[in-house]
Amino acid sequence: MPDSRKHPEAPVQKTGEHEHSVLGKFMDATERAAKILVFPHRGDISAPVVHKHDEYEEASEEELRTFEVETDSEGHHYAVRKSDEER
């Protein structure tokens, strides 16, 4: 005896990787976006970092000087902003 609370599912046509449904179309769109936005060319990862010493890098280094690295009793490291007296 069929359960009257269940709705019959509509047949789904499959072509390729995803089904032709709202979720399938969404997954296809996110896959395409990921290929464009998430996987940039990163160059040679074994090459040394080139420091440009430009305004951005100097501002970043100045900001990092306002933090101090602390270690808790379990060995976890975290950054704490220094107080005005410590700077």
C-alpha cells in the first residue's frame, strides 16, 4: 500500500554529469565558476618569494608589527594585538 504522504517524483532526464533540475543546473554553474575563479595560475611554487618593498608590503609589515604570537598550554599558536604601551 503506497504512502499517501509521499509525492511521486517526476522523471529526470540525465545527460552528461548532472541531471536537468534546478540543483543540477546550479551545480553546473558553480563548476564553471570554480574553473574560472578558483584555480588561478600560481606560477612556480618552488620559486623564492619576491619582495617588492612597495607601499602595500610596507603597510602590511607595519600592521603585523602590532601583533604578538602567543602559545597556549596545548601548544596552539595565536596572534594577540599588542596594547598601546607595548608598541
